[in-house]
Amino acid sequence: MKKTQLPKPKSKKNPKLSRIDHLDKEYDLIIIGGGITGANVLWDATLRGFKCLLVEKSDYASGTSQATSKLIHGGLRYLKNLEFSLVRESLKERRVLAKIGPHSVRPLGFIIPIHSFFERIVLWAGMLLYNFLSFDRNQEIVSDTHIPRFIWNSKSETIYKSFPLSRNSLIGSYQYYDYMNINPEYHTCEFIFSAKARGAHALNYTNVNYITKQYSGGYSINVSDTETGKERTVSAKVVVNCAGPWADIIEAMAGISTEKKILRSKGIHAVVRNICSKECIILKKKDGSHLFVIPWRNQTIIGTTDTIFDNHPDSFEVTESEIKNLLDEVNSSFGLAPLKLDDVVYYYGGLRPLVEDADSKKETYSASRKSEIMNYTAEGFAGFFSALGGKYTTSRNVSEKLMDQVSFFLKKEKILCQSDKQTLLGGDYMSRKELVEQLTTQFPNENSLKLETLAGRYGRESFRILLLSGKEKYQLPNGELLYEEEIDYAVKFLDILHATDFYFRRSGAGTVGKINAMDRKKIDEKLAKGLGWDMKRARIEASLVDKRYEWAK
Ligand SMILES: Cc1cc2nc3c(=O)[nH]c(=O)nc-3n(C[C@H](O)[C@H](O)[C@H](O)COP(=O)(O)OP(=O)(O)OC[C@H]3O[C@@H](n4cnc5c(N)ncnc54)[C@H](O)[C@@H]3O)c2cc1C
């Protein structure tokens, strides 16, 4: 397999040209939406040799894909709904994601507290089935990311592993494993940048305004650069709508009316001080649904919620009362030190695009997380596809199935999918230990913590990062360090237009809480210099970052 490497940064010859001036007139495929679904379609289509453009109205991974519980998981709870094929699909994809980008995932233990013998028997059957469905979990996977078999913890072992858990009627716990996705926002970008490295075009902050069906076949798509307001019309033989919770709005824009409705379900998370040890604890909420208490980057994520959202997706916000409710749920299950609003260092949320018969559902927790690919040929829109619903975990498989259809539509034949084999940017290495050893040989003057941190964040891309300028390091609130070269790398290669892109969707440095003022100032200055901002612009950018730590009252 060919290695995936980023091209050299382009020199900015004519800064007056808008980014959309560089687009071609015609593409095989235009992909609308730069979340994980669009990113996967772009990557798969590029590997199959199609000429593609992806447009994203905001930043990449700023929609639902930044809202996950950061889990790459089979979905144990879907076994209860007898959704065996969804669980098998998810477990297969869990393995594929570890194979193509091992630096992005870490095995994570999940503890399910058990309170009765009956519960123990039911869960034991569930564990066996989950284990059976993931029989190939470690095939072709680097050893650091191997997933162990489930285990039973006695009462005292459970208390040791999940100290704050209430001990009322506790008899023990099951512990099974899935993956944690350390930085899903950057992970999504890795699919996009891997495709760009092989010639695909992708633009963030580029809105699709309208879509017109051409008489000659194909579609004209009017897009605007939201930074400059400049518009441009491009055409494509195929449109792939990956707009997640906005997908029905895109369909309506093209003139498509469909029976299936998107049901939007709101989910939020709070990042709080570290309240658990190494394993994720699964708690039962008052309404019978589940809540995860997830150890993540030396902090704890609690979530999520699941409520119907009826408004326009652009009006999404997280309110203080929703965060308080989340804290109350944890406080009622955990015996010690109750969480307060002051313990919340960051929060986030998003909308699940669920494909359901909207009228038949009163709640969304039990709605299926299965995906749906819509082909609108029968409605008179040949070459218009939508990829709806699903999970972050299964998005690669959705794109594979979709691209099988698109290949047939464009070439009248099935072109072999490679996205299940081809490693992503940085993913090409045998084990993290070996990678760090190679880094140490090439950069003997760098300290081991730095090399290990970069290898864990970027995989093989660390070689390129360490060649960049800067020797400073900055302290993050979770105890991790951010290195100056990472800023340079993001500025040069990662399509950053705003400071928020850097803090929340590339480095992830802002997602673990507010950085101390002195280091923030230095990072902001480096970003401003790299991106050519004057003082006024730099101030606005910094205030937008600060705003991200406030919630709606
Ligand atoms: C609270 C929560 C927790 C979750 N946890 C998990 C988990 O742990 N594991 C898991 O596997 N899955 C999880 N999911 C599901 C997962 O997040 C989604 O399935 C997935 O992110 C959907 O990605 P997407 O690309 O389809 O949509 P999105 O990420 O929303 O991407 C759609 C994009 O389209 C863009 N767009 C919209 N209109 C336009 C336009 N006019 N022009 C250009 N661009 C446009 C939007 O800006 C957006 O970025 C969770 C979901 C939620 C809400």
C-alpha cells in the first residue's frame, strides 16, 4: 500500500484570490458536509480514483462529529434490541479503524455494576455474545491497541476500580472493552487530509447555497466562501449529501421530497475534573437509560443525553440547566464529592441524525443507530445520494456501501474499495514502541515524553512535525503538554482559518479546559503570526475561543 503523506505547503502567491477561485469547474463527485461521513466518502472515493470536492459550511468536524462520547464501539446495548447485524458491523469497523489509524484509538475498559444474580446471568449472556461477535477483534492490529476479553470483577475489585460508585446492593461488575477515540475532531480531519494528499479538493467555511439539476445530467452547485462572501458555481455528475442533521435541508434545496424524515436527537456531555480511575463506568439514569463516566485525557467526560430536538439545527445550544441535570445524575449514583458547575471545564453537544418514522417515536434513546443510504434515481434525481444516520464508528462502512453504488452509477462497474486497508495519514507503523524508537534515533536531542506524546497524537506524522520550527512547550489544564511545532504544523497543513479550529478541532488543546493565561497568550500570538492576523483580528479570534467556555443561561 502507498504511504499517505501531506504535500508541501503552498506559497500564498495572490492573497486576494478567494479559496473558491482555485476550484475546478467540474468534478465527478461533490460531497456536502465535512463531518465523519463526508470525510469517509471523500477518502473512499479518492482511493477509487474519482475527482472529488468536499465542502463544509463551517469547520470540518464542527457538527455532530465533534459531539461524540469519543467511543469507537460495538454498541453492547443494541444487543438488547436484537440488532445483531448493527453490532457486528460496528465491531468489524472498530477493528478497521484501529488498523488504518492506530494512533487515534486506545483500548478502554467499561464497568457495568451488577446488583442481582439475575442481572449477572443476563449480562453474562450479553458479554459472551459481544465477545463472539468480535471474534476477529485483534487481527492485523498493532499490539498496543489489542482488545482483551471481558472479565468479572468481585465487589471489592469493583470498588477498587470505581471508587466513587455507590455500594448499595452491589455484588460485582462485568468489565468489557471497546476503543476510546482520543481526538475525534482531528481524526475526522485525518480522513480529509489523507484524501487531499492524494489530490482531492476540500474546503471548510464553504456553504452550499443552492443545487440545480442540469438538463444534460449532473448538478450545478452554488457555493460561497463564508469568509469572503464570494460565490462560485461548480458542477458534478454526483452529489453526495453528508450533511448529518442538516441532510433534509440539503435535499429540500435540491427539490427532493421524501417520505423518510430525519429525527434529530440532542445529546450533551460535560468534561469535569477527574472522578474515575482507568475504566469507564456505566450508570443507570433515573429514566432507565445509561450514562457513561469516561476517563479521558486525565479528565472525566460524563454523558450523554438523548432528547428530541425540533428546532432548526443551526439553533443548537447547550444550556446551564441541561449541564446541571447531567451532574445531578452522576451525583445520585456516586457516593462521594458531588460535582458542581465549577467542576465543568468544558462541555459539548450535538444532534444525532436518526432515520426513523418520526411519528411513531416518542423518545429517541431506543431509536436505531442504523445508517441509511438514499439513492434518489426513482424520484428523478439520478446521481443524488444521501448518507443518513448511523454512528461515527460505522461511517467508513457506510461510505464503502455508498461508493459501491456511486461507482456503478458512474462507471457501470464495481471499483474495489480500499478504505478498509489503506492507512490514514500517520497510521503507517507496526507498534507505538517501535515508532518512538525510530523517532528517538532520528531526533536524539528531543526528550522521550515529547516523542511519546507526539507519536500518540499523530503517529508517523510526528517525523514531519519534529522538523518544523519551535522549541517551546505549553501546559494544558489536564497536565499534558502542547508543543510549539504542533502549532506550526496546524498552521501550515491543517486548513486553519480561525483560532477555534486550532484549539477545538485540530490540536484538541482547548477541549480539556481553559489554558492558563500566559500560555494562551503565547499560543494565540504564534497563531496570529502564522496566519497573518493583525492585533484587532487576533483579539476577536481569542474572544471567540473564550466564548466557547460559556454556556446558555
Ligand atoms: C451526543 C452524541 C454522542 C455520540 N457518541 C458516539 C460515539 O461515542 N460513538 C459513535 O460511533 N457515534 C456516536 N455518535 C454518533 C455520531 O456522532 C454521528 O453518527 C456522526 O458524527 C454523524 O456524522 P455526520 O458526518 O453524518 O454528521 P455531521 O458531523 O453533523 O456533519 C455534517 C456536516 O454538514 C455540514 N453542512 C450542513 N449544511 C451544509 C451546507 N449547506 N453546506 C456545507 N456543509 C453543510 C455541517 O456543518 C456539518 O459539519 C454520537 C452522537 C451524539 C449526538
